[in-house]
Amino acid sequence: QVQLVESGGDLVQAGGSLRLSCATSGSIFGLNAMGWYRQAPGKQRELVARITSSGSTNYADSVKGRFAISRDNAKNTVYLLMNSLKPEDTAVYYCNADSRDRGYWGQGTQVTVSS
């Protein structure tokens, strides 16, 4: 049974930093990539950052230079380091696992950035 559990969401001042974690359990066969998405109220869910099985990364233009996605394979955990946070970063952040057969989602963690 595959489970993805996000943690690390918090209330933070603009300009601050935060690290989100996504702990995975169960075997994901044919894993292509892990990613972070976010969704603000009334908005579409959008891709924030992604890291492939080979280690390649890509980021939304709005977070380039500020966020960094990384992984610790030994801990089965993916991280999102968020620096220079802005109020527009406020959203529920979701962890995603993209496999050959299907995608998996975590429950989400709330990030709120105050001005």
C-alpha cells in the first residue's frame, strides 16, 4: 500500500524559509518522478517542482531561484526547500509520485506566508 505523507507546512513571515517533507511508504514500481504541486483557494493545482528518477529537476518560473527540490533515497523522502517566501506562495502543497501505472498523492500541507 503506497502512502505519501507531507509535513512541514506552517505560518511564516514573508522573506522567511520553510522545508517541506514528503515521506513515502510502500513500493512504487516504475517510478518516473516525484513532485510538489500547490493549490490556492479558487485556483487550479499547479506544478511547483519535480525531480526525475535520474535526478533532473524542473521548476515553475515563479519559484526558480527560490525553491529547491531534493531527495533522500535512503529515507524514502523528498524535500522542498523554500526560501524568500512571498505571500503569493500561500497554498496547500501536495506531494506527488508519478509512476508508469498511475500517480499518487499525499494529503497536502498548508503553507501560509504573511506580509
